[in-house]
Amino acid sequence: MATLKVSDSVPAPSDDAEQLRTAFEGWGTNEDLIISILAHRSAEQRKVIRQAYHETYGEDLLKTLDKELSNDFERAILLWTLEPGERDALLANEATKRWTSSNQVLMEVACTRTSTQLLHARQAYHARYKKSLEEDVAHHTTGDFRKLLVSLVTSYRYEGDEVNMTLAKQEAKLVHEKIKDKHYNDEDVIRILSTRSKAQINATFNRYQDDHGEEILKSLEEGDDDDKFLALLRSTIQCLTRPELYFVDVLRSAINKTGTDEGALTRIVTTRAEIDLKVIGEEYQRRNSIPLEKAITKDTRGDYEKMLVALLGEDDA
Amino acid sequence: MATLKVSDSVPAPSDDAEQLRTAFEGWGTNEDLIISILAHRSAEQRKVIRQAYHETYGEDLLKTLDKELSNDFERAILLWTLEPGERDALLANEATKRWTSSNQVLMEVACTRTSTQLLHARQAYHARYKKSLEEDVAHHTTGDFRKLLVSLVTSYRYEGDEVNMTLAKQEAKLVHEKIKDKHYNDEDVIRILSTRSKAQINATFNRYQDDHGEEILKSLEEGDDDDKFLALLRSTIQCLTRPELYFVDVLRSAINKTGTDEGALTRIVTTRAEIDLKVIGEEYQRRNSIPLEKAITKDTRGDYEKMLVALLGEDDA
């Protein structure tokens, strides 16, 4: 369930492009106008606005936005205006770079997208970086992280609902043994998490709970807190089975951390506004007893705040 | 360069469907008529013939062919009539089954197809088997074979010509060290072979030859002949750099083996007739001093022989 609010009838792309142009003209920039347009257009509509803008003014809208805007607001607008596949490719590429490296973001992109969305990210990666996503992930990670992350970003999971309960029972048993021995990096654990369909993984973890009396994430809490690979494994399992809970945790730490983590906040809002931000918002409130929108407005300012609130569908547009 | 001969003007799909129907009617089957149609239609044309046949007779042409034909001829017709993605999915699935298991076929499908062709195979695998290709490959292989094969079948290589010569030099050095220490299953060797673009791999192996005075395949010959993983690694490198030479080797052993290996012969001819069978044929003759067509006719009989010869573009149609 998306939070994005798009009115049934929107202006022609050329009109939107023209309006955006006026927002840039003259002294200063009309951020409100930019938000009122871009924060209320679907991915497809944003795409044709970019095309119209390019045809009319011979410029890439993103470059102009980059020039005109700054800081967190700029980052939110740029990430939002990109096509989802391009956006994921950019997030993944940043996650392989030294100063912005993040195994968590790589895992998040790999596990919370559908197979087609992940494929679009890989295709956009080719076009944008002249390399394959897995090439960069493999080159910039090592050891167990490489094994897990390369397997996750190269997966192309079956997305049907069919599950094999016999297999679920076998693999629940296998996973249980590995966890008991604290072999969290075991090849078969990684194989199951990176090749099985999400429905099959879910069946395996239901079976795990039935046969071993506790949820797998509970079992994994017994590991060492500083074990970064174990933490990534836990997030992987959460992303594959209950992604909304994972996103709630990310938002919570982004907002509650001393000094907001705008990077994470912007990433989650822009990548989920069109997908499941509504469910995430509901879970957020259940978990933190404060509406997500309120938590965000308490923690952000100015145009950046307005943009996030608009994507949450909470502005009065 | 394909060997498939398709005349510029072919009958309407419904006419072809009707002709195929007559080939099944009455006593016995008119194999010549089947060959004259199917062996001279492109993948796209075969696809619409199947649709027309289904619309007109309410049956899947493949099922009827399966009923009407037998043995090697049937196998050649069925493999040929499938869409390339479906065909590769079927070949890969067979290669994970106990009685027909073949790491070589899995590697061949993963390394000699373009990124889009391999993607189509993975998509067809979803549709046909309700599972992912990598799920089955991972489940049915172990150890080093699993590491290599799962990485190869999940690759989505960048296909541009851009190469990074500094990287090529670094990775040539790295590969050389691993081979010197006979660490053929090293994680970085597998990483390079399964994630880099073919152009980059080629640049790395050129650099290897320049800096270390011999071709990489030559260095790999020093390993133990019974080392099956090493043999698969050699084939992988050949498929990624000079696939036509790999196919010549497969054809050669299929034909020269005491008792022809029809499975391999049919696989290569049906999967390459529309792609590069002409170049393979030329290399075959250079290597074996006998035209491929002659070598095949010396070794095959009847309708099976006629079908292969037609796909080689050597029948008088």
C-alpha cells in the first residue's frame, strides 16, 4: 500500500516541465512548486516529465535540480525523481564505495525488491556504470559478506506461491543444526536464503518455529552482538519475510539516533512511498506509539520536511 | 553466423500448422514434411506456428510431435521447436537431475549465452518448473562445483566493450598466483570468471599471456587430468573467451566417441544453428580436416541425420 498521493487528472508532462522551469527561474528557487509537482507524480509520470523537460529545454531535469537545490532536500528530490531501477542502482553503487559503503543497503536492495525490480536495478547498473552490480559487490566485499551479498544481488527468485513442505521441513532442520553450532556463514544457510522463493523461505521458517519452539530470529539473538555478519544475516531474514518490520527498525534508528540519519530516512521514504510505506507507517506507530509522520516532522525541517511529508501523503495537496 | 536457412517468404503460420497436421495424419508420419517446415523457420516463426497449431487444433504441437516421433529425431525436433529460453531451461533442468546430471551443460548454458539469453532461460525456468534455476543448481551440486556453477548461472554480465586495463593487469597477476599454487577453486578466480564482462575477462587473459608468457589454458593443463573441477574451469574459460572452440571440442568427442553421443550432438546443433554454427563448422573443419556436415552424416542415420543436415543448412531445401 503506497502513501503517494497522485490526483486522477494531472497536467500534461509538458505543462509540468514548464512549471518546473518557472520554479528555477528568477531569483531563488520555488521549492514548494517543485514539491507540489514531483511529490505527486507516479514513477511513470516522473519519467515522461523528465523526457518532456529534456525535449523542451535540452537539459536533464536531474542536473538542473542538482544545481538548484541542496542538502537533504536535494538528495530526497533526486532519489525520488529517478526511475526505481536507476535509484536502486545508484544506492547499490554508493553502497560499494569506500566512504558510503553499506552491506546493509546492498542486502536491502537485494531482498526487499521483487525479482523484476532487482533485475531492473541490475539492468540500470549496466547502463549507468558500464559494469555489472555483482562485479562491484564482489570486488568491494570479502569473505562471508561477499558470499552472502553476491548471492543475494544475483538472485532471481521464483515468485509463485507454491511451496514444498517436505523441503521446508528438511531445510528447517538443516538451518537449526547450523545455528545450534553457530555456523551462521554456512554455505547451505546462504544457499537457502539466496536461492529459494520468499514463499518457500517463509514455509521453512514457519516449520522451524513449529519444530524447534522459537522463531529463527529469536535463535539468532543468542549470537555475539558484535558479530556484524550475524547482524546482516538477521536483517536478511527479516527483509525476506517481514520487510515492513525491517524498515520500521531502520526508520526508528534513523530518527531516534542523536542527530537524524537523513540518508537512511530519505532512502526508506523515497524507495517505499510507491510500494508499502503505508503498512510501514502503521507498523511504525504500533511499535513506537507515534505516527511516522509526526516522528519525522519532529526531526526534520524546511523543504526537506515538506518533501518527506508530501511523500507520506500527509500534505494538503 | 547462423547456418539456419529460412527463405524470404514463408507460408502463413496457419498454413504451416495445417501442413504439419497432414504430416501426422494417416498411416505413419511424414518426417520429411516436418523437417522441410520446422528446420527452415526462425525461432519467432516457430513460435507463431505453435500458436497457430494450438488455436486451430487445440493441441500443443510439441505434445503431438512427442507422440508421433521417436528417438534421436524426436529429441532434435523437440529441442529445436522450443523457444531458445525454454530450451535452455529444459537443458539446465535435465543437467540437475540425477540420471542426466551434467555440470558441463550447466556451465555451457551459463557461459555461452548472452546476458539476455541467460535471463530468458531463468525466466522460462520459473514458468516451467515453478522454481529458480539457481535453486536447483545449488541444491544438486556441492562444494567447489556449487560455488562455480551457482555464480555462473546467476551472472548478469555487462556486455559493453569497455575494459579497464589496470584492473586486467591486477587480476591477471592474481589469477597467475592462484594457478601457480594450484588453488583453482580460489574465491577470487570464481569471482572474476562469474562477474566480469567477457570483454574484461578477455583483456585479463591477454594480459596474463603478455606478462606470464603462456596462455592461461596452457597453464591449467599442468593440473591433474582427473581433476574434474579443473576440467570444468578450463571449459568455463574457453566458453567465456572462445566458445566456438569449446563447441568444436564437444562435437568432436560426440562424433568420434565409440558410439556417437547423440545428446551432445543434438544439443550443440539445435542451440547454435541460429547463432554461430557456421563459425563452429569452419573451426571444426580447420581442426579435424573434414567438414562438420560430412562428419555428422558419416555418424548418423535416417530422419535424425536429415534434421541435423537441414539445420546445418546443407539440405537442398
